[in-house]
Amino acid sequence: MGHTTPDEATPPFSHPFPVGGLSKRKPTRFALKPDAAVRAQIAQALGLLELVSLRFSGEVRPDRSRDFVMEGRMDAIVVQPCSITLAPVRAELSEMVLRRYLADWTTPEGDEVEMPEDDTAEPLPEVIDAGHVAIEALMLALPLYPRAPGAELGEAVFAAPEVEPLRDETLKPFAGLAALKQRLEGGDKE
């Protein structure tokens, strides 16, 4: 599974670097900043209310004889729906990105495949797409459960008729100790 392979869920933002055209001696620098129309498409694809800004800058540089490294920084301002109230929640995101593209990549085989120690490494593709890497970094940086200020989950209580429902405080291991202590102290005073 390569990080730069587009799929159906990848929003339409591409900035390809054909590997055959990359310098073998010096870095190829980039600074990507999609326009409002592309940001709107990305926002829609990712379920955002708005993608206020997105910037991905860095370089693709040669490493060893045939490998390449992409190193950069993704900065974005997003507006997501609150996971409780659906109110708009604004977040500023910043992520450092590192990808190592290896010409001599071998895919592990067998029934018990271990996770590689270096999760930044992947096979060297024919095209390194900085736009796809930027979107992946953005997707990984998004808060999973954004909350608007003051938004709280309420307590749902369910029980059969004439049965006292279990509540969070009764399920806690020491919840009954305070009541027991009060009863014991009250019994000592009499």
C-alpha cells in the first residue's frame, strides 16, 4: 500500500513529480497552496464545512543511489461540524511529513507479516504526487470528534419499568464508599 496512490476517496488535488524527471543531485522544492475552488472540493470530499486554508511545502531530494525522500510541512485551517451539536468547529493543523521512497522495496510475504520498523518507507512509484501526500497528511491530522465549546454528551438512562436504572456514578468502583462512610459516621453519632 503506497501513500501516494490515489483512490476513489482522494480529493482532486494533484501535484505530480515524475521520478524520471527528478534531479539525482539536488532537492526539488515545492510550495502548494490550492485555490478556493480546489479547497471547496477537498472540503466536500473530507466532510468538512470549510477548508479555510491549506499549504504544503517542502522538498523531494535524492537519497542514496536510486531512492528519494519527501520532507515537508502541512498547515491547514479547517471548519468541521461538532460531533455533538453539529455547530462549526474551527481547528488549526500543522504536521511534519516524511516519506522515503525505496527503489529496492520488497513486499513482505507469508501468513504472519510484521509491521515494518520504518513506517515512512514505501516502494518508489513512477510518480511522487505531493498533492496526494498533502491530502493524506490533512486527513490524518483532522480531529476525530471535534467539539464546540461547551458541548457535552448527555447521560442516556435506560431501564425496565419499576427497575432503578444504572447510572455512571453507581458503576464506578468507589461510588458507594461515600454513602457508606456517611451512614457509618451518622450511626456513630447516635
